[in-house]
Amino acid sequence: MIDRGSGTVLVSTGASSGPVIHPPFANIAAASGALRNWVLNLHAALEPRGVYAAHVAIATWIGQEGPASRPEVIAETYWELHRTRRGAELLYTAAGAS
């Protein structure tokens, strides 16, 4: 991707990686928070070279919280993020992306 000067890396975690505090997931939050931080730094390092990296924090129970939680709807959000390169981080909730 670096040689080509284009490409996209999208990495997902649960929202307890940083954007949302949820004590029952504190044990996994340490690892997912580290991954989130790595992706944000990856974005900063690669963006000037034409490669887009972003973190998607999913704050919904997939398929269980209404239309915005359906996998195909979430997938469209990933496609839009890839297409627009809108920021290094996206918080996805049952209401949709923010």
C-alpha cells in the first residue's frame, strides 16, 4: 500500500476501547484501547503517504438494537468510511455512525 500510495486499513473494536466507559468490559478495554491507540498512530504515520487507516468503535449489539445495528447497515458505514476517508476514528452506535 505504501509503495502504491493508496489503500485502506479499517480496524474494529468494541466501544470500551476508549470512546465509551463500560466497567463490565474493563478487562478487554486495556487491550482494545491499546489497539485503538496503535491505529490512530498508524493513521498519522500513513496518511501523508496516501494510505488511510481508521478505528471503528462499535457501541451496539450487532443485529439486536434496531435497523442501524444490522450487519449490512454497519457494512455500508465501513464502505462509506473507506470511500470518504472521513477521520481516523468512528464511533458506531445503535443510532448509526457519529
